[in-house]
Amino acid sequence: MTVCDVCKRRKPVVYQKHTGLKLCKECFYQDIHRRVKAEIDRWGMIKPGDTILLGLSGGKDSWVLLDTLVRLHDPSKIIAVTIIEGIPGYNRREYAERVKAKAKEYGIDHIMTSIKEYTGHTLAEIVDESIRRRVGVSPCTYCGISRRRILNLYARMYGADKTATAHNLDDESQAAFVNLLRGDWEGLLRQHPLSSPASPLIVPRVKPLRKIYEWETATYAYLGGFPLQETECAYINMMPTLRARVRRALYRLEERRPGTLLTFMETLDRILAEDARSLKPQQLPSCERCGEPTSHGRRLCKLCELLEKAGIEKPRYTELYQHGGREPLKLHRLRVSEGGG
């Protein structure tokens, strides 16, 4: 009988192409935990007393990050935030409740909120108006920037030391390659785990899964029986971006030579470390509309600018600015509706 290459006892269920190892479930899990811990320790991502705000979408990556973090960090120091995007047929109430119930099993605090609570509009409403106005901005762009802003807001509200996101190796290598193609040196450096946020108002973000392949998180989640959402996002193939094309190219390279993505990111980590460490927070100007940091020479931050193009000139989050950045919106009291708004 074929046995696991590590324990030499149990039946293998996973084949790691980049190592050539056949692993049983237990040894596969141990391998993921070991590699995540090694990445955290290598860059000093998380300290023992840190309060960590975790973006818990309920997708495979976020479940793997949560299941790993509670083994490596005090669960009482972890706060999970689930953001309902508001996409018809995608964010159903019963799924949101499963995420909430599972988080409770881990003994961690859980917050449910939405893009509508923050901006006043669901993602679907924003996208529909953007299409009507022929803005030419992909749904993923609106979604990604809104989610980052919401997580950062909650991290500030609850005094979190770090915001943890579940970006995996595939995500990170694609983002790095896009930055290279665009000549965005600062963006490339900001990806490095030794870099500091661009502004003191941005809570440091860590990515413990950045050296774990996406197929590995999918396998981990499947073997663990996590309550994964079965419905695919309706916008996933709308307006393919440069990143989508890069993703396909990198997957072809990885298929031909397993370990390519890992080698690529390890090389970048090594050659960028010194420059990334020298990056310091800046005194960036404030957005005239919401008070959040923006780039020099810009009147509005990127989110306000994008929403304005979609006809939203007074997003709900501007009330936070008007009230001194306190908590007038009561975002964490969201009641999840059937439509996910």
C-alpha cells in the first residue's frame, strides 16, 4: 500500500507537485501550519500580544487563515469581520449565518457589515450605475477598494494592531507581476512584509498565507469540511483586467514547472527586503470628501473618485468624517438581508 512520504503510516490524499511529496491529511495540514508559522516568524508579522482583525469572507482562503491563526495566536485577540458585498444570488442570508456560527465555534468575536452600510449602496447598485454611465471600471476594482477601506476602518475602531488578509501565493505573485509590468516600484515594495503602511491612518496589513498555493487552500478547506459558498460571483468574468491575463500566463508557467510561483516570490522577497524596510509612513493629504489619506496632488481619495464617476457624490461613510471619525454609522449592527444588502 502506498503511504505518506512524511509519516510513513497513513494513506496519502494530497500530492504536492512543487515538492514531489505524497501527503496524508494530517501531514498536509501540519505542512501548511508549519509554513504559515515560518512566514509569520520570518518577517515578524504578528507579535504574541497583537490584536488581529481578520477579513473573514467565508471563502476557502479566509477559512484556512482563520483555522491556522487560532492554532498560532490567542483566539481572544482575533476579531473577524465579514463584509457582504451585495451581489444578487451571491451573498445569501443562510450562508452569512453559517460563517457567523462557525466563527463562534472558534471562540472569536465576529462582526457582520456590508458595502451598503459603508457607502449607502450595494456593489450591484454601484456596478449597474457604473455600466450605465460607461465608466469602464471593473466590479472587482469597486469591490476590492471598498473592502480594504472597511477593514481598515474597523481595525482603527477596535484598536487592532494588524489587519490580516487571506491573500495566497497565487494572489501575491499575480499582484507583483502586474506591478512589474506597470513599473510601479512603490506598489511592489508595499507588497513586501517588511514595508510600512503609506499613512499612519492605515493599520499594518499582514498576509500569512502569501507562500501557500491556492490549490493548497482549496484542498485544505475541502478536507476540513468548511462551509464554503457554492455560488460563483456573477462579476468574475466581467471586464477582464490585466491581472486576469497575468493569472492565466502564470498558471501555464506553474503547470510546466511546479514551484515557479514560489521561487518568484522568494526571489522578490530577498532582493526587495532592504528597500522595503526603508519605506516609512508619510504625511499624506486628506481627501476633501471623507478625510481618508490620498495621494499627493489629489483632491479626492481613490474610492471617492470612483464612486463619483458612478454618480455617488455623498457616500454614507462621509458622515464619519463629519462626526470626527467616531462611530455614528453603527456599522457592526448590520442585519443581513436576503438580498445581501
